[in-house]
Amino acid sequence: MNGADIKAIVFDLDGTLYEETEHFDYYAEQVAKRLKTADRPRFWDDYRAVLAGRHPLRIGTVYDTKEDLILQLEEGDVREVRRWSGELLPAADVKAAYPGPVAIDLDRFFSIGDLWWVPSSIGRHYGLANADTYAAFLETREWMMGMEFQMNGAPGLAETLAQLREKAALVLMTNSPEPDSEAILRKLGLADVFHYKIFQAAKPVKTVAHLEAIRARFGVDYQQMLCVGDNIGNDIAPARRLGCQTMLIDAYGLAKPGDADVIVASTSACVPVLRRLL
């Protein structure tokens, strides 16, 4: 990564600027309470199995909400399909169901890039609609705004970003709504460090469009932009295709060499990398 050339840094929020994880369990609770009583034990069995790595649904897969199938993609092409039970779909059936590349969206195809997508995918499997899981998400975000959700922040992150904003344009680009995102930023001491904020960004569908707008807004080339995030599909891959520099926070240890210019294991681990840009 060529730090001397970086003139703009684009940050994701959730999973990128903080390391707390208890909100995922809270979100799962909000999804579960919307299910039929008989389905709740199965929901929790599946949720625990996913967290333990004992379920075909896992970080890095794609859930097809329409067909109730779990896909493994490689640059959009379907390489493997499993039923919820884990049974492999025969190759002929895979070809018939997915004759061409799959485009990730926010309705049918869920990219399981982080744990936010796990409760919603399991909820959809057990019959909830998108409106149900989104209502559970908003309830969770409201809880995160309150005093009960404690946030410590990665050591040195706030101070580092405060110094970086004097040298580069800092941009926040998150799929989350503005009110709760702003509350989280205040808890982290990051409320005033960003020059520009994009909420409800609809990544990955609109990632490229947002990066194009950021490039024009700040008058920088893509090679002068650094994109930092924890979701390869949402934050990293689209930026790399444009020629941006990238840093991936790979909390689940799933990244392959070359998936990003810099790969770190946590928000705390990205702080020393950012400090080298000062």
C-alpha cells in the first residue's frame, strides 16, 4: 500500500470502526421473537450451528431467499449449492437453477459477509419476510443507541483519525441508518472526524456509484483512495475493481492472499497501519 499517495480514505462502520459483537445476539433475539413459537428452537439451533461452523450457511456464502439454497460463488459464478440440510445439489440442477452469474442484491441474494446477515437469513428460512427482519434490525440499532450497549473503541483509533483528517478526506460509507450510526460514532469519539458521511449506502449494489461520487467530490484518483472495511463483497472487491487501495478487516480468518492490499484481523490491528499514513 502506497501511503504517500492516499488522499481519501473510505471507512465502513459496523465491524470496521468497532469490535463489539453482543449486538448480533440481540439481533437474533429480535428476529426469533417474530417467528412462530414452534420454529424458535430450530432457529436457535441453526444460529448456534452457524456460529460454531457446523452449518452450511457461513461467512463467505450467499443465501438465496427465493429458492432457500446456500451458494458458494467465485466472481459471481455459482460453484456449489447446498440445501439447508447441507445436501449438495447435483451439478445438473445447479446449472438449471443458475445458468449465469449471480448478482448480489439486498432482497433475494444475501451475501453473508458478516454476522448481520446470519439471523436475517435464518429468519427468512423459517418464513419471515424482508420487512420482518428489517424491523428486527431497526429495533437492534435503536438498542445500540442506548446506554445498555457499551462501546470502548479500538485503542488509538479516534486519535489517529483526528490526525489523518488533516492529511486526507475521511468518508464514512455504511449501510446502516443515520440516527443510530451517528449515536455509535458519538460513543466511539468519531462524531466529528469525517468530512462526508453516506448512510443507507445499499452496498454492494451501489458501492461503485458511491466511490465514483467520492472521487468527483474530492477531486482524487481511484489510486489515491483507500477503502477500509470488513466485508469483501460490500467494501473491498468493488473498490479493487476500480483501482482503489484496500484494507480488509478479516475477523473470521477467511481471506485469501491478494483479496486486499492489506489484511488485518481486527479494528485494533488496523490502527498501526493507519498511523503509517501520517
